[in-house]
Amino acid sequence: MMMENGLSMEYGDGYMEQEEEWEREGLLDPAWEKQQKKTFTAWCNSHLRKAGTAIDNIDEDFRNGLKLMLLLEVISGETLPKPDRGKMRFHKIANVNKALDFIASKGVHLVSIGAEEIVDGNLKMTLGMIWTIILRFAIQDISVEEMTAKEGLLLWCQRKTAPYKNVNVQNFHLSFKDGLAFCALIHRHRPDLIDYAKLSKDNPLENLNTAFDVAEKYLDIPRMLDPDDLINTPKPDERAIMTYVSCYYHAFQGAQQVGNVTHVPEPTRQYTYVPNNYNAETAANRICKVLKVNQENERLMEEYERLASDLLEWIRRTMPWLNSRQADNSLAGVQKKLEEYRTYRRKHKPPRVEQKAKLETNFNTLQTKLRLSNRPAYLPTEGKTVSDISNSWKGLELAEKAFEEWLLAETMRLERLEHLAQKFKHKADAHEDWTRGKEEMLQSQDFRQCKLNELKALKKKHEAFESDLAAHQDRVEQIAAIAQELNTLEYHDCVSVNARCQRICDQWDRLGALTQRRRTALDEAERILEKIDILHLEFAKRAAPFNNWLDGTREDLVDMFIVHTMEEIQGLIQAHDQFKATLGEADKEFNLIVNLVREVESIVKQHQIPGGLENPYTTLTANDMTRKWSDVRQLVPQRDQTLANELRKQQNNEMLRRQFAEKANVVGPWIERQMDAVTAIGMGLQGSLEDQLHRLKEYEQAVYAYKPNIEELEKIHQAVQESMIFENRYTNYTMETLRVGWEQLLTSINRNINEVENQILTRDSKGISQEQLNEFRSSFNHFDKNRTGRLTPEEFKSCLVSLGYSIGKDRQGDMDFQRILAVVDPNNTGYVHFDAFLDFMTRESTDTDTAEQVIDSFRILAADKPYILPDELRRELPPDQAEYCIQRMPPYKGPNGVPGALDYMSFSTALYGETDL
């Protein structure tokens, strides 16, 4: 068969006949070559990585034949002859020949591939050879319903993607451009990897990237295609897509065989031999089948003829319009034609592109079906062959290109002409606006009665005008150049353009002469007023910095300040003293500036110069300087008083800091000592419980007696807050920490008093000796390493073992310990407090009444009856206790009961929490 790379090969089993003519249109298409190079490189590396290697450049890395032989060994599982390791050319040729011989041994007869071309790095020959390998080892053995290789792979894709919306696989180029076909193949076999419902045909780049990323990450299929290349290429390379799709086929078919996919494969058809003596029904079925195939083929032929006729007719009608070059020489007319062309490309042509693709697809499908059904190939009517359609389409595209180039060129020409006319008008308007009133200004004698500063300003203005006039020379030349170009391009209104250009040039000559005469007159008047100007300039130079100094000084003298320490206020006072030392030099500068103004006044008065007192270089006056200097001299003593007041305030704040610190440094340690003492008593190892209780109450009285010290400290703290004092370097205590410490001390004393009283009550009610209590407390404290007054479950367990309590290490022991935890930690806090520990140990160490013992006692009073009567209770028990039982005992509901009988058993169990009563 003839490959798109220009290579010929033959297969021993007749695999894949010669491709149709339209498929060979892109034999040397660089886009296809780029796609094949990328895809074939990735395919080779997907196998070479199994041998721990890879290639970077497909037309370079196979030149010595070593990696080529290794690739064939990996994909075939066979061992090739030992390669030549030499670096000479004949060694490389020998290795490549060994590889080609191995390929030929697999039933592929290579016709035009020579080892020398591979060794020389011929890209097209190398791609052709790799495509041969892919066909033989990845595609040839694909079989689906009696279809093999390309047709089988296409049928497999069609079957797998049939249920999916917007997917219609008819070929291996356009059908895969939007990426939905790839996503459908993945979703069909692994629906857990892609949410197909969220995909859109309008987002091809996103669809392609999604499929390629998922295939690479979860299916071990490397990226072999570039999404941008697929989208931007009118017709993607079929070989590249077939190579990549074959990886999907092998991945999913292999997964179905080992049972690791969620999709259940379609059942395989079974074909059996049918003897010659089949019945009439079988014969009729075969005829129907043949006729159905023939009818479908005829339908496809008619559809092809219809689509071909319609497309060719459309091309015939469109060509005259594309070949027309008539225009009304107006920009609007050409722009209208351009918009019509864009509408044609946007609305009218795309359906025809789809029609052409459908036509080619139908033709290919028809030829495939004819070949598979042993029918002769279809030959369209004259003038409607694929080649005819392709030639007409190429002619259409050439006409489109030429028409578009003409439209763009004409648009550019007319746009430039229109632009030049607008540019001439714009520049002429701007120039005439600029020259308006300039002749009258240059002829004016306004400088005759001017003061020097006014004269200086007029001269500066005139110099600026001269510079502006020189700059406008280029504009006048541009106007003339544009007018000349409009004449060259035959602009329709050249007469008015030329007249306007002439008026501008004449006026330009007059402006030049008037400018020179005015410059001479200004220079003469300037010499008279030079002396006054020098004095004005000196004043401006000295007045500006001195005025800035006065403004800054006044701001500094009235500036608000906030200080918090003695050091800060002392720093401000020192800076102020340094400032006052500079006032003498400032007074000298002030007198010098004022004297400059006095000298100007004398000259103006002597020469009677109108407006000579006005300074053109500054708006500052001697009166301004005098007023501001006076303000500074008055603000200095005011600043002295403000700083002195702040110094007294900071001295008072310092006193408050020391007062608070002296008191806080006494109260804080006292609270800490009391806390330590109360904590020590709470550990329970200092005397009897009565002694502990007595000492705790003494501490309680002492704490309440100490409260006036806290109240005194609160008063000092209030004064500190009112004075806005935020830090105190004389103490680490704050009022907040002292309050918290005081409250914690009171809480600790109350809690410990309560705990000791509960321990005394437990001891007296349970008959526990002081020695036992001390032993329980000592063991508890031993395991309470952090002195928190509570034990973790593990610490509690160790404490029980230390007291002789037996807890097994088996599963039963763990269950027993969990029941104990449920008693001592009913709220499941994760900790056991001493009260709960003591209560548990007390119950374990003393005899207690049980529900059974109480039931036995009631049974004696009831003379062994299962119930008891109210009279029996009143006879045997004190009146108040008898009435208590009668009111709370439920009626007896058992057998042999009598009226008024009471259930003492339920009552007894309820006393110990063993029932719901």
C-alpha cells in the first residue's frame, strides 16, 4: 500500500488496500508530519520505557539501529540477532537491516524503505517505518465482528461510543477533533474517571485535555497528541489518531480480560459452519441479507451523488462572486463587500465544509462496505469523483484567498486615502487654530509701558513663541507633503486641498518676518529695566527658602505631640532649645531680604517705572515675611510653656507608676504565697481532715481581711487609667493579673473547703479511718504528677494496682476496668477526680447494704409472702417510715395477691437504682 509519507509496503495477508485519492492530499503536509512525529515518539517511548530507555528525536535516535532493535524486541517478545556496537556507518546500516529483516519476517514486505535512509536520518522514511511497526504489532491483530485492523478499530469505536450524545465516529480525523469521542471511550469502560454529562462540544480544548490527562494518569497511556494541533489543523493526521486510539483498545480489551473494569464487555459472536444442504428458509435469509446490503450501498451511492451535485453547484454559483473585482472606489462600499465575505466565511461556508467532510466520510464508508461485502468499488459519475470535488474545492479556496487579498488591499488603499484626507484636515485645522491672532500679537506695542518683570515675561513668552514657531515648521511641511500625496493618489477634492495649503504657506512667511521685528524691539526695552529685574530675582531666591523655613517653623511650634515617658518630653525640650539657638541667624536673613525690597522701591520711585514694584518671580512680599517672622517670635514662648506643662504631667505619671508598682509588688507575691499554701493543704497530707478544714478557714479569713489592699490598689489603678498610662517598667504585675489571681485564690479556698468537708462526711458515713484516707490521698497524689487534682484512666489504673486492687490483663480485666471507669467518670470526661476516687475506694473498703439484703428484711416482716400489707408495715416500722413505704411502694401484681398488697421487691431494687421506679 502507499503510505502518506511516500513509502510503499505490502502485507502478505493483503492487509489494508490502497487509500482513496482524497486521503493523499496531505502527503507532505507539515502539520501532519509534526503530529506523526510527536505521536510516534510517544508510542515508541511507551514501549522502550519497559527496557529502561527512551528516545528524544525520532529521526536521530534510530540512526544506529540499536534502539530500533530494542523496540522490536520489547513489542514482539522475541530476541533479535546480536547488534553491532561499532560506530562506523556500515555497523549502523547492518543493525537497521537486521531490524527491517525482522519486520519482513512478520509478513510485512517493505518495498521503498532502505537502511541507508534510516541511518541518514530521513524523517519521512523513519516515520514510514515506525508506522509499519505500529500497523503490524498494534493494529493488524484487532478484530471486531469479522472486521480487522483499521475497519475493526473503527467499528469498535463506533460500538463503544454509540450511546453518547454529540459523538459520531466515522473516521480517524474529524470525528475526534472535539475530544468527546476520547472521553466517551474512557467513560464507557471507566465511568468513575470522567463525568461525561458536564462535557460540552463547544469546549474541545477542555475535552481533549481531560481525556489525555485521565488516560495518562489512570490508564498508563502517555500523551501522544497535542490538543492545540488537533483543534487548529483542518484535518488532523489519521495515522496519529489511529495509533493513540489503538492504545485505548488494547488498554480496555486487556482490562476486560483480567476483569478489572466496571464495564461488561459485549458478547462475542459465534460463527459455525453451515452445511450445503441448508433449507429454503436459510436460503431466503441469505438473499435478504445480500439485498439489504445492496440496498444500503445504493442508498449511500445516491446520497453521495446528491451531496456531490449540491456541493459542486454551490461552488459554481459562488465562484463568479469571488472573482468579481468591481467597487465604487469608496471605503464604505469596500467595507460592505468585506463584511459580506466575512458573513460568507462565518455562515455560508462552514455548512459546506461539513458537507464536504460528510461526503468524504460517506464515500470512504461506502467503499469499505463494498470491499467487505465482495462488491466492486464504487465509481462516481463523471465530474463527481472525489478528485473532481477536491479540485473544485481547491479552486474555491484559491478564489477565496485572492478575493480576500483584493478586499484587504483595496480597503487598505481607500483607508489610507481617507486617512490622509482626514489627517490633512486635522493638521490644517490645528495649524490655523494655532496661528489665529498671532499676527496681531506680533504687531502689538504692549511692551512700551511694561515693568521689567512684565517685559521679561513678554520676552520669555516671545522666546517660547519663537521655539514654538520653529517646531511648527515641521507641521507646515507635513501639511504640504500630505497635500502632494493626495494629488498623487488623485483625491477627488484636490482643488480645495491645494487652495488651503497655499493660504497656510503664505501666512507662514508673514509670521517669520513679524517675529524678527518684535524680538529687536524687546531687546532694546530690556536694557532699561535690567537693574530692577536683578533685585527682584535676588529677592525671590532668598525669600522662597526663608518663607519655607518660616512655614515649617510655625507648623512645628503649634504641632500637637503625645508622649508617655520622661525621656520623650525631655527629648522634645532639648530639641526646642537647639531651635531657639538658631533664631539670631534667622533675624539677619530677614533684614537682608527686607532691604532688597527697599532698594527696589527707591529705584522705581526715582525712574517712575509703572508697575516696577511687582516681582515677576514670586508672589511673596516683604509684608508676608514680616508677618510670618512676627508669628514665629510670638510662638516660641508659647511652646516653652506647653513643654513645661507636659513635663509636669509626665512627672506626675511617673509618680503614679511607682505607687502602683510598690503596692503591686507586695500584693502579687502575697497572693502567690497564699495560693501555694492552699494548694499544699489541698494535697491532703498535712494533718487530719479537721485540721485541714480549720487551716483553710483561717486562710479564708486572712484573705478577706487582706481585701482592703486590693481595693487600695484599684484606686491607684483608676488614677493610672485616667492619666492614660499604658505601661509600667517598675513592675511585671497588671491590675488584671492581680484580679485574676485574687479570684483564683478565693475559688481555690472555697473548692478545697468543700472537698475536705465532703471527705469528712464520707469518712464519718462509711467508717473510714484517718489512716485509710491518708493512704488513699497519698496514692492519688503519687500518680497525680502534675498536681492537677485528677488522674487519667492509665494513672487511675496504676493507682488501683498500687492499693492492692486486682485488675487482670486479659479481655475480662479490660471489661472490668471499663465498668469501674463508668462509675468514677460517669460523664466520660477522660479524668478521675479525687472525690470520685475516694467514693469508689470507700465503697470497696466498707460493708454496705444491698437490695437483696433489704428484700430479705421485708420478706421476714411479710412472713415469707411475696407482698406486704400496709397494716404489717405500720405494725413493724415507725409511723413516718411506714407511711413513706406505703406512699412509694407500687401495688403487687403477682399471683395470689390480696387487695392492698404492696410490691416490696420492686421498691427495694428502686432504692439502689436497679429499676426504673
